[in-house]
Amino acid sequence: MKKLLNKLFKKDAAIAATLAIFMLSCLLFLGYIEYRQQNPDLNKNWWVLYFENSKDGSMAFAIENHGNIQNFHWEIFSGKNKPFLDGTVEVKKGEIQKINPVVSARDDRSLTIRVSDGENKKEIYKIFEK
């Protein structure tokens, strides 16, 4: 009986050890994959444009770059007219550049900010209540 219990215990210990090693290796692999997915700069090429505060009357906006292109041109439009304010900014990969344009009081109900990196254009809009 004692020999039988020793054999069963050794089998159970081997199964438990194998299962523990398998679970640990799966956990490490999934952690590595998740880390790569969460890193915004790793083998990715994208940028975003957003207002610093979308609810106030400020036209301050930010360009967040996670791509290889570093030069951006921005323009502020009133309706579909020609831009009344523009500029160029350099944003390195992984950085956020905040831009606070000085916009004089206007009668426009909405303004458009258009940013281009030479390949892509993105726009954001702000509508003012009167």
C-alpha cells in the first residue's frame, strides 16, 4: 500500500509541476504580448489632434505624435473660407505639442482647425453658443 501511495504521489507531483510550468509560461507570454500592445510607439505610425478643453471658448489644441513624420502644418478656418491663422510645428515621436493660438473676437459660430502632416489631414471643430 505504501509503494502504491508513493507512485501516485510522484505522478500527482509531476502533473502539478507540469501544469504550474505551463501556466507560468502562458502568463509570461500574455504579459509580453499585452506590453507590446499597450506601447503606443512600438512599430506604430499614428498621430492625433484634440482640443485641450472642448467645453470652454479657448482654441488651444494639441498634436500627439506617435509616427515618423515630425513636421505638421495647422490652419484655423472660419466656415469654408481661407484660413485666417496658420502655423507650422515640429512634434517628435512620442511627444505632445500644445498650441494656443490667439484668436481675436469673431462673429463666427464655428471654427475649424485643420492639421496636416503632408500625407494625412485631420480636422476638429468648435461651435460657439451665442
